[in-house]
Amino acid sequence: MDPDVRVAGPADLERLPAIEAAADALFASVGIAGLPPPQTPQERAAAWRVLVVGEPAVGFAVLERVDGDVHLEQLSVHPSAGRRGLGTALLDAAVRTAREAGAARVTLTTYADVPWNAPWYAARGFTEVADPGPELAALVAHEAAAGLAVPGRRVVMGRAV
């Protein structure tokens, strides 16, 4: 892992809701509102792996195991720390973590037309997944039921590790 990226500890987990809320506020600038509230530190602690960057943490990546792959459930960087390569460092660490865990790829779901979503991931080697596995398809259905698809088109993306 990059020296700045590490596995989250208890103090890091306490900071994640504020980071996520601040990052989610950026979506209002592209007309996306009503996102689900940030998960609690306890909910995040139940994830397969949570990586953070900064001391104290200013960004994080939440990883889960889905269909045998590693799924990037959330990647957020506080806007005050944006545009410094921290998101890319977290993404690179997620890919390395997946490789080390024996996964074939990293998957994610994201907004297709938000510049810091699908286009950002595409510039980092991710492509749209046309036929997700059963667990990932169920996750997409859950996101749709939660209203995530209402404000904009969502896509499933993946990248071999």
C-alpha cells in the first residue's frame, strides 16, 4: 500500500461519516440530491476492509467481497483535501488489496455522467460490466430500491487486478 494509505482504526471510523457527508454534498452541484445518509462507524467496521488516507483521515475506501471479487462500495475524499491524488491513492490501494486477496477484479457501481464518478474511474482502467454476477446484480437492485438511480443513470464498472 502507499505509505499514506492504511487500514482504518477505530478513530478513523469515527471520522468517516463527516468525510462522506462533505463529499456527498458535492453532488448537489450536478443536480443529485437525496443520497442516503452516511453509514455509522459501527456499520463501516463490519465491512470486509476499510482503507483510509491522511492522519487524521481525510478520505476512505470501503471494500466488500461480492461474487468472489472485491467490490468498492464507497470511495470518498473530503473536499478540503480534494484534487491531491488521494482518491487515486485509495483506488490503487484497493486494487492491490484485491490482488493480494486473490480476487480477479475490483467492481463498483457509480453515476455514469458525473465527472468524478464513471469518467474518473474509466480514466483509471475501469470499464462497464454488462453482465454482473448474481450478488452484484442483487446489489444493483438494492441500490435502485434505495433510490440511488432516481437522480441519474448508474453503471457497474470493473477492472482486472
